[in-house]
Amino acid sequence: MNIDIITKYFPDLTSSQIDKLSELYKLYKTWNEKINVISRKDIDNIYLHHVLHSISLLRFYSFYPEIKFLDIGTGGGFPGIPLAIILEDCDFTLIDGKAKKIKVVSEIAEELSLKNVKALHKRAEEFKEKFDFITIRAVASLDKLRLWSMPLLKNNSKNPMPPGLFSYKGGNIKDELKLLERSDYYESNHIYDQVEEEYFKEKYIIYLQK
């Protein structure tokens, strides 16, 4: 599967954005031979399983320029790198507790000349900086993700929607949603509603407002 799966759902991308997204397969394949950042059996599905999954957020929400994102537990750079390619006027800080993965993310961002990406070998609890939005594809329950992310969010944002967490989830999310506080405001977005590929039938993005 190639870049066509991306342009199918994002037909208005610029040639520069398409070129950068097209480079991802080669870059990750090369790095994966040195450091396992994506499952080796999954590398040929990078556009569906990782890139399209990452940017599916943009089928539900839009963002103003200069919005600041923090991608916690970015791993190989997802969703941060693909989002940064499309949201060229927003700033992205990608963090992970594994130094070797941050090295890959830094190198890929440099190869693609992504001036809006900063990759750091840091944990969330080490941050004092505040962000408009946080993205997480890491495997942890929503109550834990809430605990990690809320202290790092601004109180207000110039974006139309308030600061919050975007958590990429799979499977049955009903039990996880029950772990949230009654006072929490959240939106559950079924990716398949906007991206009609079999892979997304049990994939969701949860927006949890600060």
C-alpha cells in the first residue's frame, strides 16, 4: 500500500506535503534495519497503520497556526511526524523515554526539513512547559493518560476548542471511558466514520478536554 491511501482521504495536500509523506516509507525502512521502531512485519503497511492513522485526527478537528502540540510516548514519531508534515504552521514537541527512538525521530525530522518538530528524550513528568493539545498513541488506560497530560495543558487556547488530550485507542473503549471522572468532558470519534478502511473499524480518537 502506498501514498495513494493518504491522498484518497486528504486530496488537498500540497506537492511538498505529498513529497514528504512519500519519503516516510524509505526513511523508516532504512532506520528499521538498524533500530526496530516499527514492527518489521508492519513496515509495508506504514501508510495505512501509522501515517493515515496518525492524521485521521484531521478528519475530525482543525487547528489554527502556532498551536503547540506535545506527543507523549511518540515511539517512532507517530502521530507527531505525519501531523507536523500537514500542520506546517503548528509546533510539535515529540518525547519518548527511549533514547534510540528519539534519535530516529530527530534524524527523520531533519531529513524532511521539519522545522516545526523538536524531539526530546524526556518523560512527561519532567516538563514545565504548557501545550494547547497532547497526542498519545501509547498503550495505557485513559485514567492514567489523563493523569499524565492534564498538568501539561494550557488553561486556554486560541484554537476554537479548549486545550485537551487526543488519545488514539483501539478495541472496546466503553470500559475505559468509565474510568474517567463524571465531570470530565470527552468526545469519542470512531475513525471508521471518516476513514472507511477495514483496519479502522475498531479504532477511535478520544478527545478529553482539560
